Amino acid sequence: MPPIDAGAGRFAPSPSGELHVGNLRTAILAWLFARSTGRDFLLRIEDLDRARAGAEAKVLEDLAAVGLTWDGNVLSQTDRFPLYRTAITTLADAGLVYECFCTRREIAEAPSAPHSPAGAYPGTCRNLGDSERERRRQERPAALRLRAGVTEYTVTDRLHGEYTGVVDDLVLLRNDGVPAYNLAVVVDDADQGIDQVVRGDDLLSSTPRQAYLASLLGLAPVEYAHVPLVLNAHHRRIAKRDGAISLRTLALAGIGPDRVRDMVLRSVDLPSGPLEQALEAFSPGQLPTEPWIFEPPVLDLP
Ligand SMILES: [Zn+2]
């Protein structure tokens, strides 16, 4: 048996609409990873961008419908701004924060710094003088950026092995006063005792930034597993236009939550049936690393 105090895994959906089969698959995998290693399984609602009314309740309902259970209270990021501000202050006290006044357009049009990869912040505001900064403060509110000391960082992932990716001067606080996603995730995982992060592999490229940020905040590294996404028959990320992909629309096509759960389990070579049963057969090392090609039933609705 794994030790009792083995930390926690998590699923952290954004409440922007209904969960689709890909989200549900990631949630089930995160649950299997956590439970198979004796960890708690926590839920966190990543609602830094405005959530749709009632969306959180719907998310929890969908997760329960496929048989997921979780521990403790469900946290919402919008309730945790003081915690994020404390982390930014810690970084600022270490001289690792600066104000950035760039618009999206200015960043897109700026010549990129030598050796900096596409999409990385070009460092425009990194070394503004006091008077220039004062002038620009009158024009628009500043975002706060991390003064990164590296340009890349390496993480270890259960499925992808060693992964090295870009670290730039990432945003910590947006210029509308909302903490940035990368900061919030790192602070929350540490605060919640999460030491295992299982999520879609579309987030793998953000992971070096987050792991580097965690190291600057003196936080312990976490175990990562970035699981494959669900793609449509054209090998693109599934979307609503592909047909029935949410529990609600799948139900309209005659596929209830138990069958959705079974489809997800079969896509990772696990037996159909209750999740507890799948847990006994689950072995992270045997997880397929290819995406799941899912052809949603087409709904012919008025
Ligand atoms: Zn800037």
C-alpha cells in the first residue's frame, strides 16, 4: 500500500461551458493516477476569466455522473486573489518583477530579442528608466512580469520523459488586476498540497514556465503526466461542430454517462464498468501515448 500522506492529484477545469469527452477523459485519468498512488483527488475551478453563471455546478454534476469522487472542498481561483498577491510580493521583494505597459499588438509587432523563440515576450519593458516608466503609467495600467533568469527549463513527465521548453518574462498580474493563469496554478498546487499534475498535453509547453516559477517561489517540484488530447477524425481537437461531445448532447444521441465512461476507459485499454474496477487494472506505464480519435455521433436537431 502507498503511504497515507502521499499528497494529492487534481482536476482543474475552467467553467467556460460544458465539459466534453476530452475533459472527462483527462479527469478520469487524473483520478486514476491519484487513486492508484494513494493520493487524494482534489477539484479546483479555474475561473480567473469570468465564469458562466451556473457553469461550476454543471461541471461538478458531469464529473459525478461519470462516477468521479473527490476529496475536500472545491476551490475557486476567484476566491484566492490574496494568496496570489502574496506570491507576487515575494517575487517582487527578490527583484524579480517589473511593470510592462505593452499592448498585445506592440508585443506582436516588436522585433524579437536575439535567440528568443517565437511568441516569447521580447523584453521591451525590462529595463525602462524611472522617468519613462512614470510617463507610461499615465497612459495605461501596467501588467507585472517575471524577470526570468533563464530562457528554458526542463521538467520530467511520466509520459513524455524529459521535456525542455521556453521560459520568458511571463505575466504574473494582468493589467486588469487579475492574476495570470501560470502564477495561480503554481500557487494553488503548492497551497493545496498537490504533488501530481495530470492534464491535457496541450499544456505541456507551459509546464517549464510553471516549474521554473515554482522553483523561484521555493516550492517543491510536482510529478507531471500530460495525457493525449481527444481528436476528431481529421486529427483536430474535437469541437462542438463535430457533433455530440458533451454529456448532455451524447445523452440526446442515446449515449448515457455510463457508456461515456466506458468509452473513455476502453480508449486507455481499461475494462468497462465502475471506476473502482478500472482502478485495479490501471497502470500508468501502460497508458497509450497517442491521441484518442473520437468520432462523435452527429445530432440532427431542429
Ligand atoms: Zn512591455
